[in-house]
Amino acid sequence: MSSENRIKTLFNLDGKVALITGASKGIGESMARGLAEFGAKVVVSSRKQDAVSAIADTFRKDGLEATGIAANMGKIEDIHHLVQSTCDVYGGLDIVINNAGANPVFGPIHHTQENAFDKIIDVNLKGPFELCKAAYPILKQRGGGSIINISSIGGITPEEFIGIYSVSKAAINSMTKAMAQDWGADSIRVNSICPGLVKTKFSEALWKNQDILDRFLSKIPLKRAGDPDDIAGLAVYLASDASAYCTGGIYMADGGYSAA
């Protein structure tokens, strides 16, 4: 095998089963499509069945292997049902991407009410923890796998107006490193991706406000907001054997914002 083909083969996800939460739109949908295009069988998950079924149908029409399974990441029973249903459909699990997120408040941190705080922590931290824990014995039995936690630049340095969201993402980064340490001997790799400002519905409160957008762009060396596909390529890398020696990593995808 030539060196060129050997490197290409490292990105091959044929035979792998990938579960992506928050995958009915935005970054999650783009990552799910990217993994499917490299050969993975993908489970597209989000809260509403009609939404994930529609995405899975679109993927299948494009010749990709996909199934939609609804789950609320704030409900533990939904999480366990999601993992079991994935195994029922595809016989196992190799790749987990925790992308679902919540941020019901936008403003000073002291405006965050208890119910909003609880929702942010439940969906952004407790849910991913429970999903990883449920997936762990399956990944171990299959000889290893890849877990990718979608964090945020706010998890490195708290962002204005989204304080508790930033706190939850800092905790995700710490959880990523703890899991990488504990599960490395089982050949389970755990990494985080920290997107910067990406144009999705989830972040539209930031990029649709011209003053806020201008402030961001003034600090971004690439002088643009990100696109969901900017994150998908990194997710494919971390899901595949191309990143076989990478675990416990916190990967920035922010146009250079964190380096400015």
C-alpha cells in the first residue's frame, strides 16, 4: 500500500457506528453527514423524532447509512434508551459525539435563575456524562472507540452574556481529560472540540447582533464567523484512526480567536 493510500485509509470509517446528539441541524447535522460520508453508520439524535427522521431520510437519499432516534439529553431514561436502540439497530457503537447543548439565558451571570442553571448543567454536562458512561462498556467490548465532546471557546475563557454556559463547557473539558485518563487503557479515546463563533441557530443571538458580531470579528484573525462544516472535518479526524494517538485533547476551532 502506498503512503498516500495508507493515510487515506486512516480516515476510513467503514463498519463504524456513530451516535451524534443534537444532530438535527447546525454543527451536529454537519458532523453526522461528514462521518457518514466517510463510511460510518450514523444515528442522528435530537429531542424531536420528526426532525431526526427527516435528517436521516435526507442522508439515505444521498446514499448514506443513517437512522434517527429521538432523545432528550436532560432525561437519563432517554439516554439509556438511545444507547440501547443504537445497539439494537446497528449491533454496537464505536463513536459518540456529545453535541446537544442548552443555553436558555443570555445576559449577566447574576440573571441566571435556578431552573435555567439546572437545565444548562443537565443537558450540557450531566447528559454527556451519562451517555459516555452508558457507552463505555460497549466501546470497551468492541476493543475501543472515540468519544468527542463538543465544548466551546467559552470553556477556556468565559464569554460575556453566556456565563453559566461557559461554566458547563469548562466542566466538559475537565471531564474529557478525566475520561481520557481512566479509559485510555481500554483504547477509548476522549477529546473535546471548542468551536468559536459558528453561524447556527443556537448562536444566532450573537451573530445576528451586529455590534456583538463586529466585536467578535475584530478579535478573529480569519475575519469571519465559522460554518458548521468547519467543525465537521475536525470531528471526522478525531473519530477516525487518523487521530489514533490523540486523547485528552482540547481542540480549538475558532478562526484564531483564542490566539489573538
